[in-house]
Amino acid sequence: MRAPGFWWRSPPSALAWLLQPFGALYGAITLQRMRRPGAETGIPVICVGNFVAGGAGKTPTTLALASRLSALGETPFALTRGYGGRLPGPLRVDPAQHGPGDVGDEPLLLASRLPTIVARERPAGALLAREAGASLVLMDDGLQNPSLHKDLRLAVVDGAVGVGNGLCLPAGPLRAPLAGQLGQIDAIVLIGEGAAGEHVAAAAAAAGKGVLRARLVPPADIQAQLAGLPVLAVSGIGRPGKFAATLRAARVRLIGEHAYGDHHAYTAGEVTALITEAKAKACRIAVTEKDMVKLAPLWPAAERSLLLCVPVALAFEDEAALDALLRECLAKTRSGAPGTAQAQ
């Protein structure tokens, strides 16, 4: 699905204000749920969520945290609901056996980098991860889900759009009022630049929450390959504009863009149309890693040279501050002291 455009307009539009009473009710119910205690599973749980509906960069953040935690000697497992997949779990994702229709696109991407569990029931998924050898769980999404106790709660914020018009669903993108959600997190991860993101960062700092700044960058070899290359940008993510901005920053010649809804299920007909367009425009087709897991099985082998996957990695400005936050969380959890997530 694609987020309505009026969500991101500030000040809020007339339609947003018309829907605001419903948003106020939705937000109040969600915030009440967030405050419920969750089940303990015996290993630390670090939640990577966001304040709003739609994409903000949770999966790249989860992957970056997994890398940092592995460097600290941990064995992290990712835990995700498996949006778009038919299997409820709990199960360990196997890219050799599972497809996007089974577990969703993001779990397949996560599983290519670290052990990943899909579970509609998060506590059961965390227990499976523990039994499989996890020293901790990285919960991808689920900040508003109260079923599992969280020892560290990080909210990812897209610097370009922040929290949009500041209203709750369906009037705006927020899942609950920002002030209330700030009381239920430990720090924000601000990805990229923008006045909207700085507004959220200021609110977080005023509430005594940490602000970790980061940016999404393609690997150096990919950036070198992209420079001057004519490409057609194709993406089915929460914020397609973010992918196009990444390509422009890599100095591509952007011939055109096709932005599908988040978690879009591509068809063979769409693949044929994209190949035809790319040949007519003498360009390559640049896609995200998340889209690649769905497009690769549909793409004709003879036309594979047209397809260019553009991975991105999250680079934190202050890795020492991130490591300190992670170490503090793990030390408190394993010492038996109240976890960071219980400090509010």
C-alpha cells in the first residue's frame, strides 16, 4: 500500500483535520497498548521500530545493529512478524526453502545476513531464537506491540519526512501521539537530513532521549559503478523517494522512476514491461535489495544484465555512542537490574 500524500503535508490539510477525531481515538488506544508489560524470554530484546506507519529504515538499522553486536561478541537473531507472508511461524527463515509468499520480503533480506525468525506471536518467536542459540533478539518492527518485553527500544526516523503532519492514523502517519511514544522509547535513530527530522530530534532530546544520527550509503564499489550510469529506478518500499535520492547522491543519470506500494508483489507482466522500457531507453534497472528478492525469481536469465541491485548500509555518525548504548543495555539486562526499557 502507498501512504496518502496528505499525511506528509504540514500544516495538516482540511481532510486531515476532518479525520483527526478518529486519529485521536486510534492513537489513545495504541498508546495504552504500548504501556502494557510484555512477556520475558530470558534473553535481551532490542526493538527497532518507528513512530509512523510505513517505511523509515528499520531493516537497514536492524542489519547495522546486528553487525555491531556481532563485533561485541553477541549472537543476534532477527525477529519479525513476516508481513506479506502466509506462514505464521514461529519458524527459522531458510532462503533456500522459503519465498516472499511464505515469509515476506524483508525476512528474506534479513536472513541473508543473520539468523531470522518469523513469528506472528512474538514471544514464541523469541523463545525459538533462544533455543536455536541466540544470545539476544533484534525485533524488527513491533514498537507498538506489547506482547514481548523490550530491553532497549529504538525508534527509526526518516529525516526527510519526520512524523509528517503530526496526527495519528487515519488523519496522519503517527501510530500514537509523538509525546506519548517518546515516553516509551530509549533513543531515536535519525536517518538522513531534513527539517522534519530535526523537529523530532529536538523533541526527543527535550524528553531526555538519545539521538543517534545515521545515513544510508551504497558500498563504494557500487557507487563507482553507478556514477554516470543511465538507470530506471524501480522500488516497492515505504518511501520510494528515498531510493531515488540515494541514486542521485551516487550521481546516476536517472532516466525515470517506477514507485510501487510497500511490499509490492511483482508480476511477470510488470517484469516484461520494465525490460521493454529499459531496452527502449538504453538504460539499466536499479532496484533495492528488498525488491531484488521478489524480482530475481521472475527475471529471465537472458536479461539479467539489465537488472542492478543497489544495496545500502546504515552508517552511524558516532559508533562509540551506539556501542555504549548497546553495552549498557546488555549489562543491565544480564545483571538482573531493571532494563533500559523499564526506566520510564
